[in-house]
Amino acid sequence: MQLEVMNSPFDEKQARLLNELLASMTETQKIWLSGYLASSPVLSTKAPEGETKEREETETKKRTITILYGSHTGNCEELAEQLSQTLKNRDFQVTVSSMDDFKTKNLKKTEDLLVLTSTHGDGDPPDNAMTFYEFLFSKRAPQLDGVRYSVLALGDSSYEFYCQTGKDIDLRLEELGAERIHDRVDCDLDFEEPADLWKEGVLKKLDEQSASSSDRKEQVTPDTAAGPVYSKANPFRAEILENINLNGRGSNKETRHIELDLEGSGLDYEPGDSLGILPENEASLTDELIEEMGWDKEMSVTITRDGEIRSLREALLSVYETTVLTKPLLEKVSDLTDNEELKALVADQEAVKSYIYGRDLLDVARDFGPWDVSAESFLQILRKLPARLYSIASSSAANPDEVHLTIGALRYEANGRSRNGVCSVQCAERAEPGSSLPVFVQKNRNFRLPEHGSSNVIMIGAGTGVAPYRAFLEEREEREDEGENWLFFGEQYFVTDFLYQTEWQRWKKDGLLSRMDVAFSRDTDKKVYVQDRLWEQREEVFRWLEEGAYLYVCGDESRMAKDVEQTLQAIVETVGNVSTEEATDYIKGLRTQKRYQRDVY
């Protein structure tokens, strides 16, 4: 290859010298020289004055994007981080933060605000969004003229206050004068596709309104990682090493301790994280539904936007949810049929609430069918079978290449039929050692041990809510943390339901578990729960908190966690000798300092 003078910026002498040099070089030398010239700072050229001025003007016109998330299980946090990376790859200026870590005084200074939030319990914001949410609805919230925003809301349509936190924030930002640049999107448990559509819509708006959109192209960093990356979309098939019943003979409960092999997965986790399992519906229930609908179980159906095809039976077993009814689902079923009784039911909100409790899709088919509708059309109204998340009950430092779970099998009678929890009973009855489960790790940065090993911790849990505390103590033992550990545990009966009893007692004997208070509600005439034990130890609990202890609550949100918080409020009021308002502020302070963390469901 000869360098032509007329096609280059070099004079004749320079061109001749370069040609002589190139002719004498090996291919390896040419490659090295090419890389050197591309990266050498002394060879960088100064842009023409006009071009520099234009670039500077463009830079000044760029608006900073602030991404705030409120997340309980980690889904919104993960989506926020992914969105942040996408925007940075497109050369946007981005900051991302949980709502409670965001300084509210800076809200009026934001330019483009993207909010991603879940809804917890009865329409409440997640724990790491509470302070921001309360500020937003207070008189101190500023006018937000000039701020542009959009909201992504995650929720569960089987709850009455579906995506309520996202709806509230969306309307409040509008009331404060902010400009909505893209409509809010409400996502059900199968949130991935609608979340992607929201993201695409937001990116399109930002590109359209950006001064430099015509020159912006996403810079994608090559993935150099070896092997597959396992996630919810691509779960790892983990072999079951052990599956035992933790409850004694005669117990009303069945709680499984399951150990899974993660060798070769590349999955890592910390105490406080959850493991997601992609379950399958019960085969007998699926077959009954297909028979009731008069469908051919072997017929082929399309299950994704990409055109993936499976048999109808396989789709209903592993892709679609059939055991949970929601008001939106009943409305969609009603639209597919002329059944007047079903239409009347859907029109009555209280009747819908009563009907969907304890019933599933097979009940609807038997009560209001048959319908003249194809299987493929019917599948389009169903939501995807959601993964089940379980608090991890092990420390990876203590159990390399393994993960342990504590799963309570859910079984009950309702409306003349026996009902089973989809994933919990699969794990109890159809998960033998040697078989495998599709799993992924769900990070939960809202439920973490203290950074400093000298900090004391108070752990409160009932039933399977004790699982993460087993992980906590394994981790603290491995790290040789010096801080004290206090466990409050509750169940029904001491003899049959004291989960991990020998492990707690060993840790107590060894001094790792400093204190342990237990409540077995059915062993006494008067039922005693963990909140009662907490109240009995109120003086010492308050002393620990005053000295900087971290307090954790894991378990049932609707009863246990609420009762514990009310007791905690009473302890601060009584022992701290403060007003109700001051006690509330004290607990808010604990939450802000991340010294009051909850993993509730």
C-alpha cells in the first residue's frame, strides 16, 4: 500500500519517508503503531474554533437526568441502574439514587426526573422511599416549574391498591408544576416488557428534546465476561443437594430446608439477598383446566413477542399464572364471554373482592364457562407466572458454591377444594435431591448487615422470617465480628416448630448469639408473640438502640411487622420518655441511618 501525496496532508518528502517505513515493517509492528497513534495524547488535534464553540454550546444545553427509585425486593433498583447505564452510554449526564438517599432540598434543582417505584402492602411506599414520599406530600415540597418527569410504577394487580405509590407520585409531581414528558406505565408482576416499553418511550422523548440528539449514539461496552450470565431471564439450573422438613412430627406446618449447588453458575450473594425460583404449576390442576375448557393440550401456541412456540400444556405449566385471580383478569375474561352472571359480578367491586379470595382460574371456568374462545386468544389475557423470592438462609463465605433456603409449604382448603402454594408445594413434594430448580439471585441492598463488625444487631422474625438471620450469624462468625447479636424468634410450638434450634443453641453456647428470646404462641393459654417478648425487654432494647444497634424485622408484613413497629413506637415513647411525634421521628431517624431495616412480605 502506497501513501499518495494528493490524498494526504503530507508533503512529498514526508510521504516518501512514511512509505519507506511502512514497507520495512511487519504486520505486528503496523498494528502496534496504529494503536500507539490512536491513543497518543501528543497527537490529539485541536478542533477548529467554530467546532469547539458549537460543542461547548451543546454541552451547556444538556440537562442532567436524575433517577430516583423506591424498591423493596430490588426490582426497581435494578431497573434504575440499567436505565442509568443506558443513558450514560448515550452520553447523558445521570445521577441515580434511592429516594431516601436523595437530598430533598435538591428536588427543585432537578431538570429531568425519572422515578421508578414499587408499592408495598396496602398502597404504601417501600421503606427506602418513605421519607421522600412524605416530603413530597408535605407543605415543604417546592414548586417544580421547569422540571420534566416520568414515572414507572411496579405492583401486583391482585392487590386493591395496585401501583398506588407510583400513581400518587405521578399526580403529585404534576400538581407541583412539573411537566410529564412520558405517561406513567403501571407494571404487574411480569414487569419486564412494559418496563422496556416505558424505557424506550422515555429515551425517545429525551433524544427528541436534547440539543445533541442528532449526534448521540449509544456506546456499548463489549461484554468480555467468560461464560453465560445467569439472571431472571436466563436462570441457572441448580441441583438440589438436600431437602429436609424442619418441623417435628405432629406439627401443623411443613417447613423445608433446601440446599442448592451453585458451582459453575458465577452467581454471588450476600446475607440479606433473596433467591428467585421460577416455579411450575401443578400438573393435575393444569390438566383439569385444559379439560374444562375443551382444549387440545398438545396444540402449539405462541408465548412470546419473539414467536417462541410451545405446547398448550407446557405453556400453562411453566409460563402462565393460573392460580391467582385479579379484578383485571376477571374483566378480561368477561370481555371474552356473553355470560351475564360474570358481567354482573365484575361490575360489583365488593363482590369481586369476595369472589377472587381463595379461587383460581379453574373455579372461573367451572362457575362461568364454557366459553367459545381459542386457547391462544385466552392465553393473551393471562399474566406470566411470576418468580417466587425467598430470603437466603446461608452465608456464601461459610458455604462456598451453595445457597440455602427456608420455605414453608402453603396448603389450605377453600371453596370446596384443596389449594396449594405453587412454588412452596413444588419444593415440598416435587423437588427431590438430584433434581434441579431454575434460580437467580435477587439483590436486596435494603437488608444488609452493618459495615462495621463491632456494631450490635437485633433480629426479629417469626416462622420462615428467621431465614436471613441464619445467614447473618454464619457471616458474622466467618468475619469474626465483635458486635453482639440478639434474636427474637416466634412460632407455634416449641417441640415441633423451633426452626434451626440446634444451630441457635450452638451459637448461644459459643457466645456468637448473645441473647435469644423466643415466643411459642400455642404453648400457653395466652398467646405470646415476638412483639410481646420485645415489650418485655423494652428497657434493654432501647438501651441497645441508643448505643447504636441495628434492628431487623423479617416476616409477615400485614400482622407481625406492623405489630412489631407499633411495639417499637411504644418502647421509644415509654422508655425514652418522649411524645408520640418524637417517637415517630426517632424511628424515621433509624430508618434514614439504615439502622431499621425490614424484609417483609
